[in-house]
Amino acid sequence: MPTQHSWVQAMDKARTSLFKGDLEYDDVRRLKFRAGHRTPFEVTVSGSWRNLGNGKPHQSVNVGAEIGVQLHCHGDATCQSDSSRRQPVLDSEDRSNWTWWITPHTAGPLTFSITVTTYFRDTDTVLDEQTIPLKAQVDAAPRGFLTVVWGWLKSGWVTVVGLATSLAAVWGAAKMIASDLRRRSRASTEEPPATDPDNAPDPDDEPPPRRQGQAAQQSD
């Protein structure tokens, strides 16, 4: 069983044996992030710097041991790993790859970071660690045909309902006015005609009442 002193010596030897390797990752400015859509994101750690002419960003990292790479999503997104978290990069010819699927849930700015950790042998003891912050922009998800049609139908239905409500209000007002006019018309026809004072009969022109004697003679 190794003593604490020998453990410290082994760690110091492992740390001094590390050398500079290369971290290559996708340029988030060129990736097309859309809300609700998965986008692959790749990271490669090599034992030496290699310019493949693909325009991807590069970062110097310590290798020569087991390397762990993690992608942390800090915004409203899900980062799903599709690779082993720890892979060996022991010499200048080694090359290991990591892939994640990033799914943003909302449009807007998205921040995440890459953490590269160099471990001592197969333990969780960290010899070196670096973090690279990244920022991207997420576009809104394109509207599908059915979504557009549903939007049209919904807008049209709202318009039809509003128009029907307005017509019903106008029709109700027209019915009230017509009913009031009919009522006024009936009331005017039922009233007795007014008497003209100039055409009223003169009481002096009426014949005198007959007496009973005159009535009897006429009957004989």
C-alpha cells in the first residue's frame, strides 16, 4: 500500500509529465440553434495541435493522462452527452472526440461552457482543469404549415364572432325601433278625432221638443 509520501511523489511526477495538447470545438457562431431543435456540438482533444483548416476554434490544454470533457448548459437548454466523459490522451498521436446534442427550449441568448479536466491515472484526483465559456444565439422555431393554418383559422373565427356580435346588436336595435314605431302608429289610430269648434252644431238650430197634444193629433 503506497504511503502518503509516495502518493504525493507520484502525483508530482504525473503533473510534471503533462504536456500541451490541443482542444478543438465547434464554432457556436456558425451553428444554427433553433428553439426545440437538436444541434450536435463536437469537441476534440489531441496530443498535439493540428490545423485541419476547418475554421474551428482551438485552445491549448494539458494532456498526457486521462481527459474528461463536460459541456454545461447555463441557459434554457438541454445538453445531452453522446460520448464517454473520460477518454485517454496519453501521447502526441492520441485523439479523442466528444459529442453532445444541444436542445434550446426558448429563443434568445444561450450561454454554456466546456470544462476540460486532466485526471491522475484512473482516479478522481484532478491534475489540471480549464473552463472555456461560450455564448450563442438561439433563433425562434420556424412555424409549420399546420401552425400557420391554425393561426389563420383562429384569427378568422375571432373576426366572424366579432362581426356576428355586431350584427346581432344592430338587428336588436332595429327591432326595438320598429316595435316602437308600430306602437306609436296603433296609439294614433285609436284616439277619437278632435272636435272642431267652428263645425259644432248651433243649439238654436235644433227643433223644439214636441208636446203630447200635438203628438196625439198627428197620430189620429
